[in-house]
Amino acid sequence: MFELARTGSGSRLLLKLEQYNPTGSCKVRMAREMILAAEREGKLRPGGHIVEPTSGNTGTGLALMAIERGYRFTAVVDDHASRDKLRAMRAMGVDLVFVESKGEGPSTLERRRVAGEIARASGAFWPDQHHNPNNNLGYVGLAAELLRDLGTDIDYLVGAVGTGGTVCGTIKELRRLGSRVTSIGVEPTGSIIFGGPPGKYWQTGSGAPGGFTVGSNVDHSLIDEGVTVDDIDAFTAARIVARRTGILVGGTAGAAIHVALKQLALIEPNSTMVVLVCDAGEKYLDSIYNDDWLRERHLLNEAAHQRLHRLFDAYRDSVQLASQAKAAVFAQ
Ligand SMILES: Cc1ncc(COP(=O)(O)O)c(C=O)c1O
């Protein structure tokens, strides 16, 4: 865990850096759980075949499980995915089946249709991450790690929502362990999970496009607040974190960090806020860390960069002012 910001009133914003898992993402946790459950339930037999539509992180997680346990894996993907995730899956021996991405959004519906067809025609096992309860159960260990590493309760947990597994799975287990955490789910502006109008977005992994039926792993009863963040704010936050800390996080983590930084000043003193960082920024060097890629999509915004720098500076100054005020009181 890494402390990204602190307030003069004693609140802390910590990042849970899930990119240090094998495959550079939290999603290896759920891939493992889904495959082990399928083996237990007899849905996967030695030498079997797995098929899953993916934006890449579930795909590399399943690729690792396939290597480890001797399966063939077909990933149904589109060009909305980061090129590095596609290259990584190919490097791990995954069969990639491409569906056309219609311009500037993920082809979530089409990817599912094709995966279903492959599963029906070949008898391959389709874990179906949007509906498989073992996705959410994959984060039981993450909840326990958070409480153990912090040694205190978490007051706010902020995370990006796609299938819902990461946030809902972690929150459910935290509450089972007695936590009184408030959960904040984040999706791209243009995604429809929290009821907003559909539109284009470039954040990959989180969100659901217009026309998609949100799966059962998004449990709204576990998400206290649902927030949308546009691509400029999401990518700017990731880029500023890289410049100020040297840690590269993915674009959906940038969105969650943007929300957390805005809320940190408003929460009760001495609170602990945690952002789940789903994946590594190294997967996005060609996109969100590439000025040309951003400029082509009108997503490079210097004013947004400056605004966020000022917010970080304000937190730093608030800590200094608080300690100066304390010193002045003691000097009376
Ligand atoms: C980069 C990234 N962020 C966020 C998410 C959303 O996680 P979940 O599907 O568990 O809601 C994913 C899922 O693939 C992802 O790859």
C-alpha cells in the first residue's frame, strides 16, 4: 500500500497497488478462483479448453491459469483493449479472436456473443465473469489483506466497476469481517452501470456500454455511491500520480484516484480512504501516457493537469499548516 495524500485533519488516502500481482492486475485473483471452482465442479477436465471475452486483464489472469494447469485458452477481444494487454496474451500462447470494435467503444455485447458461440460449438468452458459468483469470491483474500496491512478499519473504499467483482467482492468480505466501510464505485462517463446516458469512453476494463445488460456480479446493494468520471479526469490523474510519485497506474485507477482526491478533503477527520488500483500503467504507455494518442482523441488537457497539481499542493500545505498550528498552540 502507498500513501498518496494526507490532510491536515489527519485523513489518509492510500493506494492498494494490485499491479504487483502476477500478470500486473487484480484480476488474476478472480481468474484463479473461477478456474479452481470449475475444476471442483467438473466443468473443466484435464487438457480442457477455456473461452472468455476480455478487455485483457481477466485474459492474462486466465492465460496464467491455463499455463499453470494445462488448458487451452481462447480470448475474445477487440481493438479497444490496450495493445500491450493483447501482446501479453499472445506472448503467453493465448488464441486471440478479434471482434470489430465500432469506432471508440468496447464491443462488450459482440465479444460475449462470439464467446458464447465458440463455447457452444466447441464445448469450451466459458467462465462468464459477469455472472460467475467465483469472480467476486476471488477478492475474499484482498479484503483480509487490506485489514491486516492497515491494522485498522477502512472508512472509504474507492474502486472502478466493470463486472463488479473487485469492488463488490471486496466490500462484501470486508463487511463480513466487521468493517463499517463506505463503498464508492467508479465508472467512465458514458458507461451505463449507475444509470447515466450511454456515450463513448476510452477507459478500458471498467464500465459497460449502452445496450449492455449489466451482470449479476454488480450488486448495487453493496455500492453506497456510484460516480462517473470522464476520460480527461481519469487519465490526467494517472499521469499526475506518475509524475509526482514515479508509480504508473492504469486509467481506471486514475478515475478512482480522481474521485478519492476530491472527496478526501470533505470526509471526517482521521479517516482512512483506500483506492483499489486495478492494474499497472506500463500497460498503457501507448495510450494514456502517450501525448499523441491523447491529442488525437482530444483528451490532453493542460488545465486539468494544473488543477490536479494544485489539489495535491493544497493537501501538502494543509498538513504543514496543521503542524505549524499545533506547534504554535504548544508554544503558548
Ligand atoms: C483496468 C481495469 N479496471 C477496472 C476493472 C473492473 O473490475 P471488475 O470487473 O472487477 O469490476 C477491470 C476489469 O477487467 C480492469 O481490467
